[in-house]
Amino acid sequence: MIDRLTALTLPLTRVNNTAALNIRRAMVSRKKAKGKARKAAAKARAEEEFAALLRFSLAKFKQSSCTHGWNHAEYPDRHDCYNFKWSVLDVFRRTKSISDIFDAAEKAALQHKYPEIWKDPAKLEWIASAFVSIGVEAIIRECDKYLYAYSVAYSEWIHQHVACELHKSVPAVYSARLNELIYADKRRIISYLKKRIPCSCLNSSYNVVKHLPKH
């Protein structure tokens, strides 16, 4: 039997429990909405940054522009080397996790689509140089970290692929370095890029971060 006091307070307790449940649901909904908004904003920012590099990626420069050592005029704009580079940039744009940029399926798709490029060290080195330049531009334009980190890591991966698979000068790809570059801080990325370009375009960026501790 329920006593009189309990009987009187039970409906109120149920109301309070229902109200609390509704509040929790509202909080979860707001949290989900904020999460979706953040993801949408990040995607929009990535799209904007990707679009900002179109001019650079298509090599439509003013004569005074610096390509940071990349000989973009070596191949015409519609050459497969450019198409290859575009395909990789598209992977960067739609990637869901860091490992996607070296995903076996993505690599297989590129090998199937551009088989001649995978057999040509000169073309692969040209593409690697392109990604170094894109990484430099991403630093200069203060793009999101994913763009310059991915570009640097992919360039390094191509160099290692050429050395391992084509020149047979090393026994295997050094995955630890790729992971280190992907997760590297800005100081490490700028230092890496600065050593691989003939211009002084990163000098001011390096002066800003050179005092930071090495990780």
C-alpha cells in the first residue's frame, strides 16, 4: 500500500523525472546540433581552402609568382600528372581519417587509372615536388593543418615509393616517418619544407616558429 504522502508526491516526482528526461534529451540534441555545425563548418572551411589552391594547383600563375621549385610547366595542364595530383587532392578533401591518404584502395585506384605514372620515377618526382609546393602554399596562406601535413606526408611517401619500388635502393617504406609528418607540429613541417625548396618563401614563417621546442 502507498501511504497518502507518497500518493500525493508521486505525480510530482513523475513530472520532475519527465522534465529532467526532457532536459537531458534537449541537451543531447543541442550537443549533436553543435557537433554537426562544427563538422559542417570544418567541411566548408576545407572546401574554401581547397578552392583557394585551385589557381595554384592548375599552375595559372602570374609571372612574379613563386612555385617553390616545382617546374609546373614541364607538363601541360591536362596531362595525367596533373590529373593524378588532382585525384590525390580530392582524397585529401573527402578523407574521413588520416589513414585514408595511404589507403590501399585509394592507391590501387590510382595505380589502375594511371599505370604509366607509377612506373616512371621522373613523373612521380614531379608530383612529389608539386605536393611540396602545395604544402608551402598552404603554410603561407595559413590553411588548415590537414592540407600541409597531408601534402608533406604524401610527397615523402612518393619519394620513398620511388626509392623502394623503382630504384630498389631501400628495402621498405619507412612508415614511422610518414606518421611523424602527419602528426607533426607546424615547426617540424616548416623545417621539413624549408630544406626542400630553393626559395626563401618560408623564411618569415620559420622565424615565427623556430624558437618553439622540438617535439
